[in-house]
Amino acid sequence: MCGRFTLNQSATALAEVFHLQQVVDLEAQYNIAPTQMVVTVVHNPESDKRELWQLRWGLIPSWAKEAGIGNKLINARGETVAEKPAFRSAFKRRRCLVVADGFYEWQKQPEQKARQPFYFQLQDGQPFGFAGLWEKWRSPTDDEITSCTIITTQANELLQPIHDRMPVILAPQDYDLWLNPQEQNPQVLQNLLSPYPASAMIAHPVSTIVNSPKHNSPECIIPIKQ
């Protein structure tokens, strides 16, 4: 799964990686948690351009009776995303990139109750896009929430000792295809939902302060000795 991630990048870096025309500097985030607002790249059908949108993390299907269902839908399994009622409509037409530069996973420790958090990022430290889906939901009182989920897949060799799942990190050359709402072939899209190459990633253990979303500082990603 993917339950926490980071984004600490300049507007220039985001504009270059995601081919955006205008990006404002964003506040550094070292411990992004579910239900918080996250930065995404969306192909806006009205402007026909890539845009940065801030969406609530935890997808609320359009047919949901209440917003709370989104708390359980922070991730979508890549193997079944095309069939699940909560995700299949968005998978066809409303795909996005959830912008990050690292993420956390927790490893069970033998004979210990506490799990050890690890921080994962790309070798070059560049920002990247998780494969995501977005949806608009309107409440009975006519409030509108635009939300998103992150798609997961089987863990690569780097993550396997830590966790059996990982978020789908898309290669930059696949961004156009993923964001194209005209592409609706499930097989073509699911071919993109594979584990990112372990050789292109690095990881290190970090402090358990990241366990609480109240902590949002550079200390969250500093390596520790085991």
C-alpha cells in the first residue's frame, strides 16, 4: 500500500519534470497523510492542458452517500482497478499523477511491536508521479469534493523485504498516455501498472516520528542507524 509520502521540490523542478507552463512554489511536505490535500497533475478537458490540482487524498465515488468512504479508498489495487465499482469509471476517464519525491513503508520487526519505517525515493532525487485516479463528489447539501487515490502493485526487489505492495510510479514517457482521457483500453492502461525498477530507487530507515502525521519536518526523512 501507500499511506504516507513526501513532496519537497521547487516550482522549477516540477515544471520541468511534468511539462507544466506555470507552477507556484509549494510548501515542503515531509509526511503527507490520507485525507490531506495532495498535489496532482491532471489533463484538464476544458483547457486541454496539464494543470496542477490539489485534491483530497481518499477517493469518494460519485455515487457515495457520504464522504467518509474516501478514508478507506486511499489506494486502488492495479490488478483489479478496472473492475472495482469504486474505481472503474475514474480508471477509464479520470486519471492523474499524484506528485511526490519519496514515500514511506513500514517493516515488521521480529519480537517487537513497533514497525520500522523506511523512506524510498528515486536514485536521482527527482520528483515523480504516482499513478492516480480522481473523482468529483457532491454532497446532499451540494458541497463538492474532488478527491483522488493512488494505485498500487506488487513490490519490487527493493521493497519486498519491507512490504509486499508498492505505489505505482510511472515513467515520464508514460505520462501522456496515462493522462490521455481518450485512451480507455483497460489492457493498455494496466500494462503501465508494473513495479518501478528497483535499480533506479534507494531506501533507508528513518525515525518513528513519521508514524504521527503531526510531524512534518525534514527530520522525518533523515537516515538513522539500525
